[in-house]
Amino acid sequence: MTVKKADLDFANLPFAYMKTDFNVRYTWRDGAWDAGELSDSEFIPLHMAATALHYGQECFEGLKAFETKDGEVVVFRIEENAKRMADSCRKILMAAPPEELFIEAVYRAINANRRFVPPYGSGASLYIRPLVIGTGPKVGVAPTDQYMFLVFVTPAGPYFKTGFAPVHLIVEEEVDRAASLGVGDVKVGGNYAAGMRASMAAKKAGYTEVLFLDAKEKAYIDESGPANFFGITAEGQYVTPLSPSILPSITNKSLITIAQDMGLNPLRRPIHVEEIFELAEAGCCGTAAVITPVGSITWGDRKVVYGDGRTPQPKVTELYQRLTSIQCGDAPDPHGWVRVVPEE
Ligand code: PLP
Ligand code: COI
């Protein structure tokens, strides 16, 4: 069934919130999730002592839906987002939506907003934001027994407004994003609150984003504010940090497979910050960031520029093309990553 699209300039969308028709909400009470319901409200009734507000019982996910040239709507590696959300919930002692419920909720939210799925070829996608919050009241520090699982969607363009163009990073030495035995490996809101002042200061100083170091030794690269980091060595190897305090990016995991297909001999290993000067290419990757070439990295009073700093480098470009053509259904999907969203 074809739907009349919303009257939007889909090709020029920012990465920003926009009201759509519906979101879907499920409640956990008495030890079980309810059947959920669609809502056309952008607001949620919330107890003022909810654990989400006081003790950070909150986690979220991010994934995208694309329209293919045949007019189908597809999502990328949704099972991985379901698993990671369950990991996030478990780590901060929240009720976790089972995989089937996660998928059902995402499909319901997409189906209720099909007119907002950007058309094939627009370069935009429907960004899907599932979240779980502790809604029950607590004043003592302890998990609640009431949760809300909500999914909203918003049509969106690239996270970095320049799209597929080099960004400029600065190594962050004053602020830690996540402790090594903390919650940096799950997608909880507190990690973003912790990194926000570093990102804002970097932007004010003219950089696109920060590159966080590991909090323990302050010597190894962790990740950027909204995305993982990877490099291509002079020998043509895809390398990406191995660290207990970075988010296990589904995009990065996919790029490791694609890099294998390209013969780039991918490897996760600790990457000392000094190594930025030896890399041939560098990139950031994530659902929102897709693959973003890194044009330069500043570390204290030193700076490395990749290529001319303005033109995407060849391997990063090939990774981008391979990934995005699988995601929007233009290329075969040899690894079984893409799911067609069934119409209701
Ligand atoms: N790292 C951080 C801190 C992120 O917020 C994200 C985005 O989700 C990523 C990495 C990339 O993860 P993914 O590729 O699963 O979107
Ligand atoms: C995503 O890529 O989906 C994220 O959640 C990153 C966020 C900082 C926009």
C-alpha cells in the first residue's frame, strides 16, 4: 500500500526532533509488560519521584528505517538494537523488553507513521528512538518496579550537518565520558550527560566533536561523543578501539564485517592516542553519524590531517558506499542484516 507522504522537504532535513503522528508506549507493572498503546501525545505523565528523573534509570536506542526503490520500508539489524537495549536495562536494573516486544513496538511505531518515512533517494531516513524509563517513585537509591517502554520516530537527515564530509575532532583530556568499570558499554542517558560539557566546549572552540580517551590511563582512544572511532592503518588494516567503556556500535560491528569482505583484515585492539599520527584514514561511525570521515584530529598542540582534510579518503568512502547501499536495499544483503517492515 502506498501512502501519501507528509509535506516535508525530505532532502534537507536536519537531525532533529519533529512531531509525527503517533508513538507507542508499554507499561511494566506487577512484573509484566502490558499490550501497549499508540498515543498521539508528545508528553508522558510522570511521577515527580520517578527513578528516571533522580537516579538515571533510563536507556535508549537508535535505529533507522529506509524506503527502498520498490517502496518497501526496511530496518537495519533491529535484533542487535533489541539485544543492546536489554543489556542496557539489565545493567541498570530495569525491566527489559524482550526481543519480540522490541521488534513489535518498532514496527508499530513505523506503521503508524509511514507517511514520514523519507522517500527513496532523499538521503534521509526515519530515525527510531526506543527508550525505557523508570516511572515508579523512589527516594532511596534503588530500582523501581514500574517502567515505561516508549518508541517515537522522527524523519531525519545526517547527524553531522555536513553529511558525508570530513569532521574535525579534538582529543578530550579534561573530561571522562565513562569509567572503565562503569556504564560506558551500554546506552544509558547518563553517559551523554557526562560528555556533554566536553562536546559543547569542543564545538565552541571550532571542532566538530571530541575524541574521548579511556578514563583509567588517559592514553587510549575510546570513542567520539555520538559515535565509535575507527582508523585505516598505513598497511591498509581496519582498526577500532577495544575498550570496556565504549558503546558496542552496531554500525562498527557491521563495518568490521564489510572490512573483512574488502580484505582490510579488521582488528579490535587498544589504540594508543599517539597512533593517530600514523593512521592513513580515520572515521566515526554510528546509526546517526553513519560513517563520517575524519579530516583532522587535534591533540594538545599537535594536529594530524588526513589527506587534504576536506576530501573523504578512499577506504572510508568505500566503507560508506557499501554500508549505505545495503541499508537502503540497493545492494544485496549477504549477511542478512535487513528486515522488511511488515504492513499491519
Ligand atoms: N557510540 C555512542 C556513544 C553512540 O551514542 C552511538 C550511537 O548509537 C554509537 C557509538 C554508535 O552505535 P550504533 O552504530 O549502534 O548506532
Ligand atoms: C545514534 O546514533 O542512534 C545515537 O543514539 C547517537 C546519538 C548521540 C544521536
